[in-house]
Amino acid sequence: MYIDMGNLLNEKTVYAHLSEDKKETLIEHTELTKKYLNKILEDKKIKKIIDDLIINLEIKENIKSLINEMFYNAIILHDIGKINPLFQIEKMSNKGLNKEKYKNINSTDHSIISSIIYSIYYIEKILKNYRSNDEKYPLIYFNLLFSYNISRHHSNLENMDEFIDKMSNYYNKILNNKEFLDLLSEDIKNTIVSNEHGYFSQKSYYKIERNSEKIIKENYIENILLTKLNYSLIVSSDYYATYEFFNGEITDIGLIDKKEQIIENYQSTEIYKNIEKYKNNEMNFEKMPINKLRTEMFLESENELKQNIEKDIFYLEAPTGSGKTNTSINLALNLLEVNKMDKIIYVFPFNTLVEQTYEILKEIFGQELDPVVINSLTGYYDKKNEKESEIEYSKSDYDQILLDRIFWHYPFIITTHVNLFQAFFGNSRNAHYSLLHLTNSIIIIDEIQSYKNSLWEDIINYFDKFAKYLNIKFIIMSATLPKLDKMLENKKSHFVDLIKKPDKYFKNPLFKNRVNLNFELLRKEGTSFETLKNHILENTKGKDKILIEFIEKKEAFNFYKYLKKEIKRDIELITSDDNPIERQRIISKAKNKEGFILISTQVIEAGVDIDMDIGYKNIGYLDNEEQFLGRINRSSKKKDAIVYFFKITDPKKIYKNDARTLFNILEYPENIENLKNKNFNDYYKNVFQKIKTTNQKHNENSIESRKNKIKILDFRGISNDMKLIDDEKIQIFLNFDETINGEIISGKEVWEEFKKILEEKTEYSEKKYKLSKIYQKMNYFLKQVNKFIKKESYSEKIGEIYYYPNGEIFFEDGKFSIEKFKDFEKGDFIPENDIL
């Protein structure tokens, strides 16, 4: 199947890489590329995925085998353009070539030359053997797609139109400088020089597209998956092969291999043992009825999963505080045991949930399945030695750490939805390094309702196809779970509700009645800070733990300042501006101190493990309200827990493009009953309809517009469309003193260390590792603010980070004040929500 590179070369002493003490020939690099291509195909079971994608293309059967051959040989020939004599002379110090002979060549480019050689090699073959338009044009179409991937293997994927123009220009350069081809065999050289098919033009490409219309219109998901996987295999096989030349063989690509031991570890936990006892004796939780309910949910979902083990997408809908994390671990291990899965990926919308879940999973699995966090706040993980300060690292060590990070070489990953979507939809090389490692994975998605709902219809369509072709099992869970498959035109049978009758749990008094709901503040004409303060004084006791949520950061901060002056109680504020140490201090106090008032933004809603007595919440949308209720009387031990809803900030001001704001409980009072009765299906039915109506509008934000970018393979456009966060934010670094692990750290010292790392002349992998570690420290001093800085009042700017040496002036009552920053900058800022 693979082309023999040696048969295409006239001169065998052509180099691909060189180090200080050795050189690697192009043939040697190609052999290593082939070795790692085969390793990926075998270890990650990719060949079946490729075969299935090609089999499902709406094309003639007799051309599918050649598409398969072209797919793999694009990987083999990705570097053949290194025959460029100027590349050999200037980049490879090839002394066997005379520069004078090649003085007409003015570029060391090799990627685009590789793509042209590859393309012409196969177009010649296609035109000789296939005559009909429905044979030759689809073949040439895929030939150009794979050629494009070759041309971009040292850069990002952009779009095909730009490539066709570039290909045409470079082909003409080759014809005018035939010395380019001196190092190729006579056969391939003559094929390239005599080539007159004229397919390297926009006019020809449009003709090819027209004659491949069925693929583009009907197989657009299969088409883009095939193209992205081809690119992913090119850049991955190339990277692995290059890594071996410089560092040695890669053996471990981070797959789960001790399944029995991992399952045994989990089944030895006290929670699991108690569940097993309940199977034999239902009186086991007689004195703990909430644990009885949690266990029944655990067992029901496990049983339903086992009956549908061959299905792909599983919904776990259960109340807050019902043990979804533990249940999802059990479900994942059941899938791991039966199916040929090799990785577990936990995905959260918020970094707070990442931190919290990491501690839980680390305690359960320990070293047998050490979970690794991949997010912007966590340094690169060294699987050899986590105590990096105690050892000296070599270049090879740094290269290994970087390799593992960019390829997601970890069996158990905890990450954010932003990282997951970057891996699925991103157009960068790094995104495609990790794409391969999503195959054969169990992906657990928590709080999917937090994703941008204008994309819900796209997301479920993609998940449906990803599950089918990439052998991914999705477990989607939430207390307010939108069953996104209801947005599909034809609901697929492979979506499974693991809890057949959620009402059994949602309407059980332990969950449904643990918090009373009160809407009296919404009936009043406008709620002021004074109204809210008086209500708190009149309706709470001094020892009550009270949680008050605002949906705008400014209002939360202002009420915090106001209440501290008005009430002599222990009052704290928590927002996304708080660094991990401050956040942990506040959460610890919320857990342990009576008579404590916590004012917050939306960061408190999802998964933060606190148990408050009384709540006050500015209305948002129904999902928010239910998530907030999960922070009140979480243990179900308090008899008179209550939440009061109010409106100081209009949710439409904060959630401008969110369909759910139309159905808030003030303007859509039917949802008061839905909230009381935990009936989210009727609520989501209305939301889905609104989303579909909006998506069907004929504008650049419509679902058809997004589909069209997929059909024309606008990779940059797809990446931008599928971003889950739209906010334009800038990062500011504030210099102040912070106590970290008992040590006072100066922001200025951290900033100077950051600059020093950037300025050091070190290897790329070492720099990336050190930057990942300093970013952890920088996070204590970084704040994100909306919009733009209007005047140059910062003292330094590195990349998109602005440094303020007098950071302490932006704090008030120990909290970062966005208003002080705005006053200082005189900027025009949009309202600050706190969703992230």
C-alpha cells in the first residue's frame, strides 16, 4: 500500500533532519514516519475508523480503494519536498550539492513542493485509469484535500481557496526552475514537468467541487473527519518520527492498560462497598435515606447501561447532590471493561469543577490511574517525577513532558469544554495532535447546559457522528439536562436515558422539598439593596448561613460593600476574580462557620461543594436557578431551608444572545411551576424551539452558514464558529503581595521570573515547561477584564498581558474592584457577568 520513497529519488543522500552529531536521510525519516503511522493505526485502532469513513462516502465503490491508498501515502510523502536543493544546502548543510547550480531557486520551502509532487503523482494515475466524471472528479477532489494537508503540516489549516492559488503559483515556479526536481527519479520528474492537466486553478477546482457535489453536500461530516484525521496522522507521525531521531523511541502513548487493577481500586472504596451491601440488604441505608436514593440511582443507571452497552451516547439526569460524580465513574469503568476503550476524559465548563473533581479522583485511583489536569491554570505534568524541584531535567526530559502534553498521552484526563472543543474543531497543529487521542475514549461531560446554546444543535449533530466514527462513548450528565437529541430531525436510537423515570428522584421529598421557593421579592416594584438588606434581617436568624447570588459582578461587589457597612456579620464575596487560595479560604469558611453570609456571582452554581441554609438569587434562567438550589440544604438535614428570588439586574442585559432568557421565571411564570416540580423537559422544549427558529434565519450566524463552512472546508471559520466563549477579554497582571502556602510572594517577582523565562535562550520544550509552571503562579495575580484598555497606563505589555506595578490600588476591602480599574483606565467597558 505504501509508496517506496527510494523509488522516487534520484539522489539518495537527501536529508530530512540534522542534529549536532548526526544527520537523518529523507528515506530514514520516511521509514520512521511509516513506523509510527503503523503504531498509531494499531494502538489507537484508527484503520477501522478510516475504512468506515470511506465506506460511508456516497461515491462509486470502485474508487474507494484508491482514496484509501491516497490517504495513507499523503502521510508517507509529506516531506518529499525536502528534495528542494536550497533546503538541502541551507537547512541541511548538504555539502554534496553546488549552490551555484541552483542559483535560480530562491526559497527553502518544502511543504508546498511535497503537496505538488504528491498531487501530480496521483492525478496522473487517476487520469490514466478513470474516465467518467463520477470517478475521476471525486478522486481528484480527495487528492487535493490530502495535498492541502501536506502543504500545511508545519502550520495551521486555513481554507482551500488560498491553497489552490498557492499551488498554482508554486507549480509555475517549478516549471521555470526545473532544478527543483534534479534530485527526483526521472519518471516522477518527467511526470511533473510534462503535466498539463490544469487542475491547479480556481476555475478547475470549482469544476471538481461541482462534480463532487454529493460528497460535499451529503457527506460533509464524513468528509471533514477524513480530512482532519489525515492531517492529524501526517503531523503526528512526522512529530513522532522526528522525536525518535532526536530523543529515542516512543513506546507509551498514554493508554489505559491495567483495567482490572483500576476497577479493583474503585471497588475497594467505602462508597462502592456500601452499595454492594445494599444489593444484599436494602436495610443498609435505613438511617440514611438520601444515601439509599443515591444508591438506587447508581444501580439503575448501571443496569440500564449494561443493557445498552453497545450504544454510544448516555444521558445521566439526576438531582444536585445525588452522587453523579461517583455514578459516572462507575459507568465509565463498566464501559471500559466491556468495550475496547483506552482513555477516560472528564470535561467541565469551569476550572473550579476541574480542581474539585481532580482531588476526588486522585483519592480513588492513586497511581494506578493518575488523573492529569489539562487546562490553562495547571503546569505540564511529568509522569516520571512530580517533585520537579528535586531533580535536574535534561533536554530529553523536557521534550518528553511536552510530547505527552500536546498529544494528551495520559490515560485519565480532566479538562475543560474549551480544550475539548479545541481538539475537535480547532484548526491548529496542536489541536490535531490531540484529536487522534480522543478516539476510543469515554468522554464524560458535566453541565452541558453551560455550553453556548446557539450551538446546541450543532453540538449534538457532531457528537452523534463522532461517537459513530471515532468510537467514542459520551456520558452527558446534569441536574438540568437538555436532551439535545430532541433537536435532531430524526432521533437516533443510540441515545440512552440511564434513568428512565427521573421523577422518582427529582420528586422525592428529600430532593424536591429540601428547599422551599419564595418569589415575593419579584412581586415588588423593583428591588433595591436596602429592600434586600431589610428582607434578610427580617427573615433570617443570626446563625443562618446565607448565600446571595448576583448575575453581574459589579452588583455583587457593590452589595458586598454596602452590606458590610449595614450589618455586623461575617460577610465574604466570591467571584471569578478570586485566585485559588482565596477561593478555597472562602469555601472552607462557608462549610464550617455559622452565621456566615456569602455573596457570589454565577461561579457558585455548578458543583461547588457548600451547604448553606438560606439563599437569595437574582433571577437568570431556569438552569441557573436549579443549580443554585443545589447549594442550599445539600445534606437535606434542615427543615426550613428557603431560597428567595429577586431582580436587581435584568438577565437579558447579561445573557444577551441566550435563548433561555426569554423564559425566565418573571416573564414566563409557567416556569415557576416547572422549577418547583423539577420539570425541565417542558422548559427545554420551548428553548429548543427558539434555538431552532434562530438557527434557521438566513444570516451569517445561522446553522446553514456554519454547515456551509464545513462543506467548503473553511477550517479557520469552523474553529471560530465552534468557540464556546465569545467574550473579548484582556488579561491584566497586578503587582501586589500574596501569601501562597505560608510564603509571601511578590507579584513583581513573579512577573520578573516570567520575563526571564521568555528571554532565556533555551530549547523550545524547556521554555514551554517553565512557562506552564510560572503561569500557575501568575494566575494568583492575573485578572480578566472586558473590552479594551483606552490609555497606556500600564508599565509593560507582553503578548496580550498588561502589567500594572501598582496593582494594590485596584483593591477595596480585600477584593479586586473592576470599578476602580475602570475609573483608572477611563475605558468603555461592557457589563461584567461571571459565567466563566
